[in-house]
Amino acid sequence: MNRYSYLYIALLFFGIPLSSNAVSYSYALHLQTAQDSVQIDTDYIEKREYEDLNETYSGDEFVYERTVENSGWWTRFKQWLSDFFKDLFDINTDARAADVTDMALNIFYIVLLLLVVFFIVKAIMNKEGNWVFGKSSDKSIIPVTDIETNIYQTDFQSLIKSAESENNYRLAIRYYYLWLLKILSEAEIIDYDVEKTNSDYYLEIKKEATKKEFSYTSYLYNYIWYGEFDIDELQFKKAKDAFTQFLNSMKK
């Protein structure tokens, strides 16, 4: 606060009236004093000369406004797609065209993800033998046991008879299935390997009638053995008849 402000307050305090002219004069005097107190810089200023700055600052790092031409490939692709949708659907504004483009890209991402998941699941199911026979197909590769590695020397009729006498119908069906693989391999219809699945054998069979019978008996085997639940005598008899009929047809 300057001295004129103090003087003005003092006059008001003592009740000395001030006319508008006096106030205006005092304020003008204050401004004149303030202007007189401003220091003027009289130092010498050296004038600098600059060459063409466009060449010096022409790199990408000095480009602050990006256009479609100098943007990345993804931005250019989105712009092209936006223009395509704009012309295709007769969209009036760029903003709406950009929204349609974003929506189309999101749908594409979802479809792509679903396709990736689909092919992964398909590959797993093919490996496990589930793709050909569906839900009731192989759940795993046949485990390696002494019987499975020596099917050509195994007497399956004796093993089946023993399992039936103990009412172990699931095990009897397993022996029927391995016996069937033995007969098919000896007839050179399949190439037996403990690492193969039902679908592998199915693809090796040439005759359609044989493939159909093998598909059905494989279904029964998977349903009974991998289902891990007990079957009664009637259910076992139906499955046994199917295996026996197939085996007898292979012996002719």
C-alpha cells in the first residue's frame, strides 16, 4: 500500500470529505508516479540471423501433428476401414463411421478368439479319439499292460470266461475289445499299436460295413469301460452279442 492510500484513509477517518475531483486527481497522480518508477532496459540487443529451419527440424521427432499419411499402419488400416464403412452404409459423419469400425473390429476379435478356442479343443479331442465318436469315444489312450502288449499270445476266451464267472462284466467287455483288435490286426485290417486310439483304428479300416461295426463296438467299450459304473447281466449280454457277432464275421 503506497502513501497516497494512507492519506486517503486518514482523511476519511477524520471525516474530511473528498470530492470526486480530488479523488480522481489523487488517483491520476498515483498512476503517473507508478509509471515514472518503471525502469527501462537500455541494454544493447544483438540481432541473430537464422538459416532455413525447415531443413534443420525436418525429422519425425519434430512432427507434432500426425496425419494418416505419417501414422502407423494400424491407424492407416482403421482409417481405410472407416472410409469403407462410410461409403458402404452411406454414413454422414466420420465419428459414426469410426464407431462402426470399432464395433466391427470388436466382433472380429471375438470371432477370432472363438475360432482359436475351437481349434484347440478340436486338436485335443482328435488326439484323445473323441472327434469321430463324439461324447462316448476314447477318454484316453489304452494303458500299456502286459496283456495289451502281448495280445497275440493272450488267450482272451479264458480271460473272458474268468471275468464272467466273477460277474466282472466291465473287465469282460475290455477283454472282448482287445480280442477284437487282435483279430483285426491279424487280418491286416488295422495295424495294432498300444499308443493308438479308436479313431486311429477307425480311419485305417477300409470297408464301410466293418467301420460301422467297429464304431458301434467301440462305443459300447467306451460307454462300459470308461463309464466306470457297473452294468447288470442283461446289459452285458447285449454288449457281448455285438462283440461276438463282429468277431464271428471276421472269422469267415
